Amino acid sequence: MEILLYTALFSPLVGSLFAALFGASPKTLITGIVTSALLGVSLIASTILLVHVITTGQFVQVELMTWMATGDLYIPFGFIVDQISVTMMMVVTLVSTVVHVYAIGYMDHDKGFNRFFSWLSAFVFSMMILVMSDNFAGLFIGWEGVGLCSWGLIGFWYHKESATWAANEAFIMNRIADLGMLIGIFLVYWNTGTLQYHEAFAVMPDLDNATLTWMGIFLFIGAMGKSAQFPLHTWLADAMEGPTPVSALIHAATMVTAGVYLVVRSNELYTLIPNVGLFIASLGAFVAIFAASMALVNRDIKRVIAYSTLSQLGYMFAAAGLGAYWVALFHLMAHAFFKALLFLGGGNVMHAMNSELDPFKMGGLGKTMKGTMILMTLASVALAGIFPLAGFFSKDLILEVAFVDHHFIIYGVLLLTAGLTAFYSFRIIALIFHGEDRHTSLGFHPHEAYKFMLIAMTPLLILAIIAGSFKSTYFEYVTMLLPGTEYHVHSAATYWIMTIGTQLFVILSIAFAYKKYMCKDIKVPDGTSAMENSFKYKLLINQYYIPHFYNEYLVKSYRALSTIFWKQVDQKIIDASVDGIANIFYKTGKNTRTMQSGNLSTMLKWMVAGTVVLLSLAVVFGLAVRHSDEIKTILSGLGV
């Protein structure tokens, strides 16, 4: 099994290095094929490991080598395949394989084709390190690797200023959060004496509550940055500047799910501090409805789906914060399938419309893009949580958790979010694929994506439909490691009222979206309508003015402070000191270089001067030695 573990882990790295060999070369199709094939190998190895974990109930743990060993500190490059990590491995490798195959068609005409696949595979490798490490230090290596690769992929089209700005925003905001995570990791080591998961968690019950609380808070700050939780959320929507396959990978299977994984992996810590867990759940519920509200009016397909991801991450944190860690992980898995499908479908539409992302400029695309329409519609049904697709089982389970635990405010917020999710999801479906043709008059001539791209998306569709049916099997094997609490409404009548009521609410939201956005008089908004000039619309379309607040009161203030330090401290003090020392040596050298001029008369003069100085020093030294006793007496008399 060790060979399979290493195969699953290092196959993406081999693919990344292979593609990097052709990084500066024109498009080489073999890079896309090889990297995709190696991701497939990683998927197969992960699948065999999954079967092993399910059938035997045993985990696989290996130590590749020693990383740090000094004093009592011992950190190995160790990896573990258990019920938690193997779930993430399956999600990461499956979605990544599909995205790699899809990207062969999507990036077909891009001059950075080879470079793209090198970055993409490195991104997957970093995520695999993150989820497979058996200690916090290894997790942090993968954590930072994911951050670096996301910077390269979000800013892949670096000739666009908006892309480089978005990449820098994501990188910097995550570094802010990572400082908190580092403090959390230091607290873990300081108080437990180890960074190995099982050893650290075994010691934690003996620690005082205040220490555990700070430990949990700082670790969660890191999770907030990576999973884009408020107030560190603004980078997520801006990250849509990257190629669509990147968006699909970041939002479905990698980067943003890392924060949820960290909380689930640290469940033994958060179980000891339920107050922190309740805060996490409350923040998750707030983020769920906060992001959903912004998706209601947005006019960018990819941003709407990005806000949807942010909202669903809120659901996951709500479940994890309430102690339902296996439920959070189950929704993470189900969400990965239909969210990746939505992003890739959005990529098809974007390609067909020459990079246009405004759904109001589309309409009637279902006539020419039937395959994409079916895929995106079913993915939206799953996202809305309609029976019997995967989203129904995972999302309704989170609602049950909140209800059973008597957190009725969280339950109400998440229920309202479910209706908003259904509305905004089918708002873009109606605007893109149904209604009147609005794109032809604007000069667009859409076409369907390559057939192999649609075929590559099919596994995601199948899983988005059937993944929920695996809930019982999943519960049995994952609760060998996670708390095995089952969440059931005690009254059967109450359960059916809740379930049917939720389904009716969601279906009515979908019907309202179709009624509102399939009418014949839909026009491209130009800023003159009453709705666009309303306070509510402006508040939502400007993201509650939070990015504006950050720019005006944080970015500009920081820039002004940096300018002061640059001009007054850096230039006038630091640079002046360094330059002053350099000038002293330069002038000294300039004034004394005549010693080596090669002129015999000048060199004789310096020789005589040197002899005089040496003789003078010899005389002074000799006198000092001869009269040393008298000198000591004089100095002692002076009190020296």
C-alpha cells in the first residue's frame, strides 16, 4: 500500500515537471495528455486506497524521511491515508482529472498551454500534500504550495492588469490569514510538544480551556483566509480572472476546501471548545446568506458561481461548527461534483460567446448548446438541493443538524439561503439558455464545446446525481474516525413537513426565477432602470461596499504610510547611512590610490613616511614598556 500512497501523491508532481520542460515552447499537446494521464494514475491509486480503508478499516501511514530533528523537535515528511484524507484524495484526484482533460480543449489556442498544465498539476500536488500529511508542519507546506500555485494560475494571463491584481490580492489576503495559522501551529507545538496529529490531539484534553480556545481561534483564522470567510472573502470572486479550469479546481476540489478540511481534521480540538465551534457555525451561516444575496444581482456568470461556492462553504462551516464533521465533509464531497460541473459549463458558454460573461447578453443558447444546457441545468438542480440529486442529501442534512441541535436561527438563515440559491442558480440558467435570442443582434455566433470536453464532464454529472445515495456507506466508514452522531428529527411528521416544505420553497424559488427572467421584454441593463438605481441593488452589486471600504480605508492608508516610511525612513535614514558608509570608503580609496600609481618618486615618499610612522610607534612602545610602572602609578592617581 505504501507504493500506492506514493503513486497517488507524486504522480501530479511528475506531470508538472514534465510539462515544465516544455514551458517556454509552443503548444505541445503531449503535455496535456501526459499530465491528464498521470492524474488518472493518481485517481486509480487513490481509489484502491479508498477500497482498502473501507474494507479493512485500517489506515496507511508512511514516513518518507526526516525533515527536522533538533532537541525535542522532530518533524518527519510523513503521510497518512485514513478515512478523512482518503475522502479528500478521491475528491481532489477525480475533479482534477476531469479538469485536466477538459482544459486540453479549453486552452487549445492559448500560447501558454504547456505552462498552464505545469502550474495546474503543481497545484494538485500541493493539495495532495496538504490533505495527506500526518502533521501540521506538512499540512502547512501544502497550504503554502496551494497559495503559490493559485497565484500563478489566477494571474496566468499576466498581460491583463486585472488578472495580476486579482492574483496579488488572493496571495496577500491569504498571507494575512496564514500568520494566524502559524501562531496556531506554534501554540500546538508549545503546549503539546509535537506537531503529529494523533500525538498532539491525545495531549489536548489535559490542557486548560483558554489555551485550547486560542489554539482553535488562530487555526481557524488560517481557515478563514483559505476558504474566503468574511471578512477575508473578497479575493474569491476576483479570482475569476484566471482561466475557467482554474476556477473549477479552486472552487470545487482544492484551495477553498482546505479550510473546511483543517477544521474537520482538527475535530478533536474543536470538540473541546464548543464555544469556538458555535462561532464558526454562526459565521458560516452568515457567510451563506451574505454570499447568496450578492449572487442575486451579479451580471457575471463566473462570479455568480463563485458567490455560490462562498455560500456553500458557509454551509460546510455551519455543520463543522455544530460538531457534525462528517456532514461537513459529506457536503464538501457532493458540492465538489456539481460545482465543478457548473464552472466547466460556464467555461463552455464563455468560449461560445467570445469571453462574454454577462447572461443578459445571451438568451436562447439552449438551441445551439443543448449538451451544456443539460449539464448546467442538472448541476443547478443538485446545487438547489432537489431530490434525488446529491445536493438534497448533503444540504438537507445540514439543515437537520441545525434543527436537531436547536440552533433555530442558524436553521432559519440556512433555509432562506437555500431559496436564494435556487433563485440565483436558475436566474442564470434562464438568462443563458432560455427566452429570446439577445446575442445575435450583438454580433455573437455561439457554438457548442468540443465533444470530448462534454464527455469529460459526464463523470461529474453522474456523481452529482448519485453521490447522495452513498450516504449510509459513507457514514459507516468515515465515522470510524469522526464523531458518529446521527441527526434525525424525532418526529416523523416534523421531518416530512420540514423536507417537503424545503422542497416546495426551493421549487417556488426556481419557478419565480423562470417567470422573472424568461419574459420577452428582457433587456440588457444599461444603468437607467429603476431597479439598477435602487439602494438595494447598488448595495448588492457593490458587494455591500466592502471592497470600496478596504480600498479607501485600508489600502490607501497603508500605501500612504508606506510612502512616508519609504521617503522619510528608507531614503533619508537607511539609504543615507548605507550610502554614507560607502562614500567614506570610496573617498578613502580615492585619496590613497596614489600610493599605487607606479611613480617611483611618489612611492619612495610613501616608503619614507611609512618608515617614520613605524619608527615613531616603536619609540613610543619602547618608552611605554620601560616606564610602565610610572605610567600605572600616574593612572592610579588619576583614578583610572
